[in-house]
Amino acid sequence: MSLWGAVALGVAVVVALVLALVLRARDGRVRAAAGASGGWALAGCSPSGQDRVLLLQLSSPVCAPCRQTAAVLTELAGRTVGLVHVELDVADRPDAARELGVLRTPTVVAFDRDGTELLRVSGVPRAADLLAGVRPALSGRLAP
């Protein structure tokens, strides 16, 4: 291997390592809303009764973190009044991923009762962080 080939290989390894560290640092972190709307319609449902926040999970069929995310969100929705969890398979619903600008799975997008995006998380979310992010929408009054 030539000197330039070795240098190129070294640079490629360093770039890949930096990218992996950046992705890992962002994984599971709650981010600000990207401005999407119509989350309930994308999920194929509408809020009823005490439903206040929709956690729309976009997953793929062969994604292990997607299964872990589904377990976290199902448990969180089961113990939190007003929280609804719906999982969409991007293989079946690429339109939803495209409309929301989702490039990786799992991604969770939270919507309020009116369908306005509250926040999003790529990777497996931390339940406490996610709940803290949607808590203001959960505590709001329902319209008569």
C-alpha cells in the first residue's frame, strides 16, 4: 500500500469514527419540533376522550431498536393518561416518512391534540425525557 493510500484509509477511519460518535450522542435525545402537522391523520386515527398526545413511531421491520422503542412507548402510554402510541412501518407507509422528513428508524414524532408536532426523537427514547417534553400538552384543558 502506498503512503497516500494509507493516509486516505486513516482519514476514512477517523471520519467514520467521528460520524459514529455524533450519531451515538444524538441517539434518543428529544429534539425541537420540525413543524409537521396532521399527525393523527397520518396515524389513521383521531383523538377521542382524554387523548391529548400522539406518539407516532416510524419503524422498519428488521430494526431491533424499533422493537425496543415500541416496548418503551407502549409501557409509557399504558401508564400515562392522555398519551397514545401508534407505530407505523415505513415499508408499508413510505408516504408518512416522506411527509415527516424521517430518514432513520426508529423515529418518534409527538403531536398534540390538534395534530401539531411537539417534538421528535431519533433512536430509542428515554421515557423520562420524552414524558417531560410532552407533559405541558398532557396537562392542558380539553375544549368543551
